[in-house]
Amino acid sequence: MELITLGVNHKTAPISLREKIAFNADQLEPALRDLVQHNLVREAAIVSTCNRTEVYCATADSNQVSKWLASFHGIDSVQLAPYVYTYPSDRAVTHVFRVASGLESMVVGEPQILGQLKQAVRSAEHAGTLGAVLHKLFQRSFSVAKEVRSHTEIGTSSVSMAAAAVRIAERIFPSITQQSILFIGAGEMIELCAAHFCGRSPKRVVFANRTLDRAFQLAQRFSGEAIGLQEIPTTLASHDVVVSCTASVLPLIGKGLVESAVRARRHRPILIIDLAVPRDVEPEVGQLEDVFLYTVDDLGKIVKEGVDLRRAAVAQAEKIIGRGVDEFMRWLLARDSVPTIKAFRAQAESVRLHELEKAMKALTKGSHPELVLEALSISLTNKFLHGPTHALNDVASEERDRLADMLSRLYFTDRRQ
């Protein structure tokens, strides 16, 4: 089996496809168990964010994993295939390290992906699908990411998605201090957006969430109000900015609801920022007049306009990642040699015990100890050298020099003498 990374991201697939194969939190562990139980992979982890869905696994057939990904989400594998990338062996390791370090993010250097990878590891641990290879891979990726952030400037020039959302609002409205903002959801992205918006002192802040306790926690932190999701239809019209990021598999905000809100607002503009994948807002909402709808991909384009990342920082990060990949691949190759080493040591131990038993019998019969030791040393030497000597004498002439060089390396001899 080979270590692979397989998936789609914001570079290879549009949001309309990414949302179809996104995993919500409740799906992850059952999906991992399903993938392993079907004997497609030996161990697996899945990371699913608004920008990417990736499967990290050890498998003998990456095509079957791609087909499983499509089948699990009920889509045609032919439809998915053009957007999927598959990285084997050291390329898989390089990709994981780049992801952890923020080099593969929509906003280069953003730190959120590291937390998302750690959550993917926890999910795989709970599902029982995180084996020794993936455990080592992710732990090393976290170390590499820490080194990249500690020794380069790659994070200092990044612009977050939350900051980009504020920039959009400031383009549409004269001042955020006069606006009412509705946050739908209570995850990390909503918390980050709330921190950025509340730094501009908006007139009113409301948090809507399926679990009201979590909404109250955010409301208390940001001096806002808390409501349940069921209250959104009756309160939507009172908000100028709506920021949504939930794990819902179906849209929470439809075209009809927003049409009613716009009429109630007497066509005052409303900004809706949908950071969820799958999307929380029906795409048709963007066709309405007086409505400004931005998806996570739209924000990514705006972010890129403001990113002036130092090339030297990227080059430094690449060197750190390269060293990390080399170190991990050496560990992986050494791991592959373990069965051979065990077999070799077991055979040597068998020879040792056999010769020791012969020597002990000779001593019991009264043989002189020096003669017994001499015979033991000669016999052990002959037994251990029999295999290499026989192989060298029996090998074809075109391979003899290569084998002789290898034996010289193993036994630290100079064959030219």
C-alpha cells in the first residue's frame, strides 16, 4: 500500500462542486469507518473545509478511493474525476506539509487550516482509522508548520477572510458603526468575523444558532443578542449585513425570504456573506436587486488583491518543508525495512542458539573450554558468511560487481585489496 493525498480544493474545483462533497462534522467518523471497512484503505483521515475536501490514506488503489468519495456523496465519479488531484508517496507528504504551513490556502499563510487539520486527526482517532503512518505524518506536519511560522514572515502578510468581509462591508456602507449585523452560526469562522466587525463598533450585533447556548456565549462576548435559527425569517429585514457559516447540508436562506426582507427594508441594500460549504444561501439570492451576495470564493478573490506576500518568505518555507519531507520519507523507508530486519535477526538468533547448544554439550562431555570456544567462533563465522559467499559465487557475472560493492559496504571492507 502507498501513502496518498486525494481531493479537491479552491484551485481545482468551483464551490458548486466542493459543496457536494463536503463532509459535515457528523459525517466524518462514519465516513472514515466506511472507507476502511470496505478494505479500500489501511488507515485514513479526512479534512473538509470551505476550501478543500481531502482524503489522506494508505491504499493500493487511489482510483477506488476517488470512486468511494463520489459514491458516498451520491454523485457520479465521472463528474468528480476532472477536479480530483492525487499525490502519491513523497508528493503526498509535501502537499500535507504545505497545507499545514498555509501555502495551499486561499489566503497564503492563514493559520486556521492548522486547527482544521488537528480536528481531522481527532476525528480519525475517534473513528479508529488513524494508523502509525498517518499519526507520524500529521505530527511531523504540525512541527514543520510551527517551524515555518517561527522562522519566516509568511503569516505576517496574510489577509484573513474575516478581514476581507469587513472590507466588503466598508465598500458598500458609509460606516459600519451605523449598521446592524446578523451572524448565523457559532463556529470558529463566525467568531473571527465577529471579532473583526465588532472592532468597528457596529450599531447592533445579533447571533443566530441552532444551539442557543452557544449563541448566548458569543453574544455575551461581543455585547450582542442571541436568537434561534427559527427567528431569522422574522428578523432578517432588520439587519444590514448578514454573515453566515454553518454546517447545514441545505440552504438556510432562500430567495423568497430575502425578497420579503428587501421589500420590508424599502430596498435599502443588504450585504450577505456566505462562508459556508455547502452554501447557506441559495445562489439565486445574488440575482436580486439591492442584495450584495458574496461566497467564500468571492472573498478569496478580494483577499488576493490585498496579499503582498514576500517571495523570500515562501522560499524559506519551501526549504523548511523540503527538509521535513526528506526526514519523513527516511522514516517511512526505514519502516518498510522492519520486516526484513526482523527476519534477518531471527535467523541469526536461531544460528546462535544452535551453535551455543552444541558448545554446551561439548563442555558437558568434558571437552577443553578453549577448544570449545575456538570451534564455536569458527562455526558461527562460517554460518554467518555462508549466505553472502554463496550469493557472490552464484550470481551472474553482470551483477557480481554490484553485489560485491554492496557486501563491501555491509562488512566495511575494501574489495580492491
